[in-house]
Amino acid sequence: MDLYCTTCGEPWDLDTLHEVEGESFDSARNRFVIEGCRLFGASHNRPADTETAEKSAALFMLLGDDVDAVASFMEDFQ
Ligand SMILES: [Zn+2]
């Protein structure tokens, strides 16, 4: 399942959060909500998919640390 960058809407596999060096999963998740692609050393897509990014940001706000639920809802939206 994928999480989507809250800035540009780029999809990232949920498991990628486990691979962020020097960060626990929870810490990587918290940073992803704010930094999106930048957490993985990537640049944001231009032009951004703002609709997807806004949905993702809203779900993170509603569901907080339940990334499985966020990913699941995003899958339904696609
Ligand atoms: Zn991005």
C-alpha cells in the first residue's frame, strides 16, 4: 500500500518508512507528514498533484498515526 506526499502527491510504498536511516518508523512517519518526498532525499513532483496531496494531508490529520488506515483510504480514492 502507498502513502502520498502531502506536498506533491507522489506515491511512496508504506514500507519505505522502515528504511529511513537513523529514524524509527514512528519518527519517519511524523516527518513524512511534514516533509513528504524530502524525507527520502527526493524532490517534490512539479507540477504537483495537489488534489492527491490535499487528500493525503487531510487523512493524516484525521487518522494521525494509523498509517495503514491512511494508505487504505487513499487506495479507495484512487
Ligand atoms: Zn512530494
